[in-house]
Amino acid sequence: MTQEQSVAVYDSKELAESGYTIKDCDPIDCKGTIYWVLKPELRKLQNERIRVLAEQAGYKHPDAVGMCEDYAYFDHEKFAQLIVQECAEVAGKDVRHFVLKHFGVE
């Protein structure tokens, strides 16, 4: 399985629950079990807050720039820092400093 394919793997039940069909996917045979991977143009970030943070780190949805270019300017390090900062904010004043220091985020 390639790194690109590992983004979203569904068994038939998960696929049906997500509202996609087999036509939307590429099959992967893993030791005799078929899993379905959404085609790149159909993948989307499901969590709205994660999507916002990803966009701040340079993520462009395929609908905006074209398939396969959605991660061209994505800054993985900035994305990780944004997630750490978000977690520190949620943790509150008592823990915030320790979380940021642990991950080396200012």
C-alpha cells in the first residue's frame, strides 16, 4: 500500500456508512480481505477544525486547485505546531505552558 493510499481505508460497512460506493474507490487486497481506498479527488478532511488548521498550514482542497496539487504547499511542521497550540489552549492556563514547552512550540 502506498503512502497516498493509506489516507483512508474502508471496509464495505464503513464505505456504505460514509455514503460512498465502490466506484468511488480503488480496491486493496490485504491477506485476502478487500479494503477500499477513496480516490484522491474524493478525499476530504472530515473534522472542520482540522480542516481550518490544515488550510492555515497551506492545504488547498482539490476542488480549489486541481487534483494532486492539494498538498503542494502544505507545511507539515506548521500544521503540527497549530495542533499543539490548539491542544494547549484547550488544556487551560495550568497546563498550556508545559504542553508548548514539551513540543517546542512558542
